Amino acid sequence: MTKLTSLIATIILTASLSSATAAEPAHSLTVSEGFTNPLGFYDASPTFSWKLPVGVERQTAYQLEVTSDGETWDSGWVESDQSTLVPYGGKPFESRDEVEWRVRYRDAAGDESRWSEVATFEMGLLSKEDWQAKWIRPSQDKPDVREPVAWLQRSFDLPAGVKQARLYVTARGMFDLALNGKKVGQEYFANGWTSYNNRIDILTYDVTDQLAKGENKFAASLGCGWYAGQLMGKKDRGIYGQLPELLLQLEVTLEDGSTATIVSDDQWQGTWHGPITFSSIYDGEIYDARREVSGWEQVAVEDLNDAKLAPKPFAPVRQTELVATQKITEPEPGRFVFDLGQNMVGWERLKIPVEAGKTVTVRFAEMLNQDGTMYTENYRGAKSTDTYTAAETGTIEWEPQFTFHGFRYVELSGLPEGAKPSEDWVTGVVLHTDLPKIGLFASSHDKLNQLQSNIIWGQRGNFLDIPTDCPQRDERMGWTGDAQVFCPTSMFNYDCHAFWKAWMRSLRDDQLPNGAIPHVLPDALGHGGSPGWVDAATIIPWEVYVRTGDKEILAENIDMMEKLIGYYRSKSKDGLVTEIEAFGDWLQPYSPRTQGDTPAPLLGTAFYGHSARLTAKAARTLGRDDLADKYDAEADEVAKAFAAHYFDGKGNLQNAPQTQTAYLLAIAFDLIPDDQKQAAVENVVRLVEEADGHLRTGFLGTPYLISVLDERGYHDLAYDLLLKETYPSWFYSINQGATTMWERWNSYSHSDGFGNAGMNSFNHYAYGAIGQWMYERVAGLAPDPAQPGYKHLIVKPLIDGPLTSAKAELETPFGTASSAWTKSGDSAQLTVVVPPNTTATLTLPGGDKSQELKPGEHEFEVKLDKGGA
Ligand code: BGC
């Protein structure tokens, strides 16, 4: 394996399309982290973003008009090219404020656009003083099951002439709410998982059309959920509370100007007796159709506590897709296995024949055993089983409410004798945080496309209100290490700006007194401190900033970053971490330890240096130079100590085992002097060769392997590793049938069967971190940290290599950007789309010259001196 960059690219042709039509108004108006006309909005001092029409090259000035309650804040004409995250300069909004806003701009020629269409938002309830409601739950003794479901109801009368009605609702636990027999909203597992003792998110609904003159009725059910249900580490009871509770406030405005308010209070009735006798995230749901909801009594009422109540600042979980059964088998008599063809997260929708009094059991599996039966060992303690007991003989349609499963296969047993299953009996319902899909990656390589699909499914399955490690076993936690490695890739696939920013609140809320970040967030374990995991606190804000330009995420988290650096400092002597709790380079292949071979103090020092540098960068971005200087100095000291202790001055590791990861982190985190980096990367190449051309990196090293080799000129080796078919590699899992990312490269293999069931998730996004390199280098579309949020794009496609085509497309804050190339013979066609109001720098392989691109579509013919495969 040698360094190979022999390709010379010649640009033969370039065409740029752009003709400005300045009169066209701005479009796609959004507030703060990309919300379109939100209701129940959370941000009292929002930012404003808009897109310019394609054809307009540049904005030179804008004017914003923001009107609420008859008062207008007019920015006046502001000479600026800023069209994203423009700060609001008026007085902060208050609860329930209804706001209208519009924008116009001037283009490069100074021509004024027309006003945009008017966009709106309405504030949610921002303070506790807004609430008259109280927490309610059934008052009877809790039934003798670990995770029961509560039912609550209230009828109320309204006169005619409802003009507007807003419903503010949340739960400690999960709520499902119906008003006059119709589900309110389309959300599931609401209100999601926050650090409940610190803050609780509110959902807001416009229910004007759901109300009627005369009697109206609320009917709610509550699951224990993350609040009161079993979670890893707490087997017998909830971490936050014992029983689920509801908080609700309906505010009605009538045509005559009068108002009516219905709240959760002692006017409600509650019971534990209903058809769902048990529902647990891990274990599944038990439904008995013979049990009517009954035994209503007055509810137990509790005052609000100190937890902050605030509108949910990101999208809730919704049903986003239905997956049809592909195949049915009967590996054991009476047990029918429905194969959905795709590992997914959500639940089953059943349409099946049932017999009165009989129970149908529904089990789930991500994989099948050799004999076609369900492989469930990897669920560990999670029973992940639903049951339905029928009241009458006939056909039922049913799906659960407060549980979810990670599965590809659904097994039904207990069906009526002789029933012949058909494919429409089972449909997979995909559930996850409903974020807009903004990215596309495709190439000429089928397996690479499958990898991209696996990454996307891994992200969908594990973005379930929080970023989880896995969706199926008795874990499903917000593991910080997994999250930080996957964050950049996630931002290409979906618009995760608000999602990550919101999750950072849990990091701040639950940061440990010694400055360490807990292993999982919200903190369900009470431990933290592992290098590469705690650094979610620095890496994620920085990565989100680079991809959105949102400085606020740095401002909100800089104190947390500083405390984290304090934690590292407390673990170190003269810049060198001496002893630290660590998961290590988790799951490094062939290592006898799950923590891998790279020692904890080395990892600790490396991430200490990296996090200190990111803290300095964040401080510098915020204009806090003193702080930035302080952390730069600290990062320098750590790097110096790292290099002196772990390197011999010639780019060779010392005082530690020779691991790919140790070298990679030293280079990627800039911990060794530049003149040692070439020798260090040659060591990586040597170690890859010694591993017969394979990676030997775990969770922490893998994200840097290919990018470091690529950056230092080893493009062929980078491609080799990406397209490797044998273990351990991305394609190896695909060759074993993967439709999602796996926790281990060999979670299953045709030759050896299943890996150790103790740690064997078939839906773990961590190794999906490679997606970033596929977008940024294979196709060639990357952000520029110096002009974040895609104000400037770096287009550097790696055309030199075995693929014949690749394409990335991304809906940036400025509009659609793309880079697509196709090879034929000894040349390649490259098309680059640069969004309005941005610029791009294009660098072609082998070319030492870059060129600047303006907004528009540009086409190039690139002369290659060797053809692609
Ligand atoms: C999780 C991981 C996590 C790890 C910590 C596991 O159980 O599934 O993904 O990062 O523990 O070492």
C-alpha cells in the first residue's frame, strides 16, 4: 500500500449559470433552529432565517418586520449578507404572543426584492405562572404490576362560538390524549425524555376544530415511559417517579371575547383499570380487550414542583413510514414469522383474526436463528413482547401505545386454529423523532449505497426523542460517546439542529459536580467521566455550530465545556492524564478487552487536549479572547505533554501499545508537532498492513481512520478500507445481510453465527460515522468551519478511486447544494450546485489549484490520467 495521488485533473470546461432576478422575494422563512410557522414556540428572542431565490447571487442588505399585538419591530435596512439566524432586536416575546414577520432584501446590484410572504409563530407557555393546572393521576392504589397504564377523563361544557382554542399538555411519563373521541395531534411517547427533575417539555395544539358546543370530553391514557418505567440500572421502579401523571391546560377564546379554561385538577376522574394492563419500554405491552376502562374515581392532585416547564424545542416522535411484510414462514407449528425485510424501530400494526378469550402473542427479533426461529438473546433482559387478548371472535386492528421495539421480524402465535396468515396481517410502523430529511448520498457502488441506507435506518431508529445507542435491548440510552462520533454524519442526513441543541440541555442539567459528563443523558446511571464520551459536551456544540452557524449553541454550553476541562485537569498532572475511568476504544476488533488496547490515560490526555482546543475555539467564536487564550494555552500544554510522553520525537509511539487509534488521535487532534505527522501516519499505514489491510479501531478511533489517511494523501488506502469486504469492515456486515449499522462488525456472520449476546445490537449507529467522509470526500460536499453554516462550501470530491460516480445533495440553510460526478473513459463530468448567497471553493484531485465558485450550477469536465473501475 503506497501513497498514490498520481491523477492529474484538468478542467476543460466550466459553465456557470446565474442570472439575478432581484424582484423575487425571499422564501422558506424559519425561526431559530429552522421552525416553520411554529405553534407553542419556545424562543422569546428568536433568530430569523430565509432563503434567496435561485438565480440571486448575493444579498447585500435586508429588512425585517416583526409584528405582534399591533407593535412592529422594524430592523430598517441593514447592510449585511446575513440571511440565516439573524437576531431579533425587539423586546422579548411573552407567552401566547402571536407574531407575524416578513423580510425583503437587496441583491448585489442594489435592487430591492418584494416583501416575502408573511410567516407566523405563536409563543407557548413560557413560565410557571402561566399554569393553573396541577399534576393528576388516578388516586387508587397502583395495581400490582410494575408498569401500569393510567386513564384519566373529564367532560366539560362549552357555549357556541369557539373562536380559538389552545391546548398545552405534558406528562411525567408518556401521554396519549383524545378530545371528543379523536386523538390530539400525531405524536407518540410525548412529551419525550428530559432530565425531568430539571425540566419538562410542553406540547401545544390548536384544537379549535375539535371542540363542539355543549359537552366535550378529554380522555387520556398515560404510560410510565422513561419517567416511571424500568430503565437500565433501575430494574424495579422508575428513576424519576413511581407513577405517571398528566398536566393539561385548555384555553378557549369565544367569539364574544370571553374565555374558558379547563385544566387538569380535581375535576378529573381517573382509574388504573383498562385494557392495557402493563406497558413497558423494554418489555412490551399487554392488552386485554375484555377489560373496559372502569372504576372511575376522583384523581390525586399534586402541585407543580421546581422543574422548569417550557415548550418542547424540537420535533416530537411521529409515525413516519409503514413497512409491509415481505415474507411469512412457520418455523414451528403455530408460530408465524413475518419478515419486513428491514431492521427498524417502532411497532407492529396488526390486522388479524382472533378468538374470544384467546391471547395472541407478538414477539420481535432483529435476526433469525438458523432454523428460522426468532433470535432474541441479544435483547438481554428486555422481553419485547406484546400480547392481545380478544373480547370477541372476529378480526381486530391493533397497535400498541407506550412501548417500542427494534426488529425486522414479527412472530405471531396463539392465532385461531387453522388461520392462514396473509401479508397484510402485520405492518411495521416506523416511529422516530420527526426531523426533515435534508441529505442524499448515492454512488455507483451498490454496497456503498446499502451502507448509506443502513446509516439512515440506524439514525432513524436511534433518534427517538434522544440519541440512543440502540433501540432493542434493555438499554436504549443516550450514550454520549456514540452520539459525538455520529453527530456530523447525522447532520447531513436530517436537519438535527434543534434535536442536538435540545439534548445538550440534558448534558448541562445533569453534568456531575466534578465537571464530568454522565455516560448517558438524561442521566439514568449516575456515573460519568470516560474520555471520548464526556467530550460530547465540546464536540457536539462545535460540530453543530460548523454545520449551522449557530453561535448560541456555543454560548449556551461554554460553561459546561469549562467545567469539563476542569474535570480533565483534576485527573492530570502537568497536562498528562494519569488515571481515568474509561470505556476505552470500545469494541476494537481482536482486542481481548472490550475497552481495546489503547490505554485509558492516553485516551484521556488526547481527548483532554481536543476538548480544551474546542473550548478555546468556542470562546474565540464568542469573542471571549481571554478565555480562548487560556484554553489554547492549556491545549498546548496537554499536547506538549502528550507528545513528550507518548512519542519519541520521530513520530513513533512510546510508552503505549502500537495501536491505530493512538496514532490517529495524535494526528487528528493535532497533539504532535507537524514534523512528526508524516512518520506517524506511516505508522498507521504499517499497522493497517500488519492487519492485512484492515482496521483495528474501536468506537473512538474508527471515525478518524479514513479521514486522517485521506488528509495525509493516502487516498487509495482510504478507499480500500471503506470498500473492504472482509472482517472487520463496513461491507463485511453488509455481506452478512445487514440492513442497519451493527454494534460489532461481526454481530453475525454466515460462518460463525451470532456474536456474544451480551453486547450484540443490530442497530447501533456509531460506525455510521463514516457517512461524513462519504458526503464530504467521496462526493465532495463539506462545510467550512471558518464560514460556518455553509456560508462557504468546500467541494473536494475524491474522484480518483474505484467508483465511477458519486453524488451528495444537501439542503443547506441557504438552499440546495450538491456535488455530483460521473466518470467515463479518461474523463469525468462534475456538476456543482452552489446555493444563493454562498460561495464555494472547488479543489480537484491532484490539482494544486483551487477555484472559487459563485452561486449557481457549474459543470466541469475533468481529464483523468487513469480510468475508474
Ligand atoms: C452501549 C454503547 C456505549 C457503551 C459504553 C454499551 O452498552 O451500547 O454503545 O457507548 O456501552 O461503553
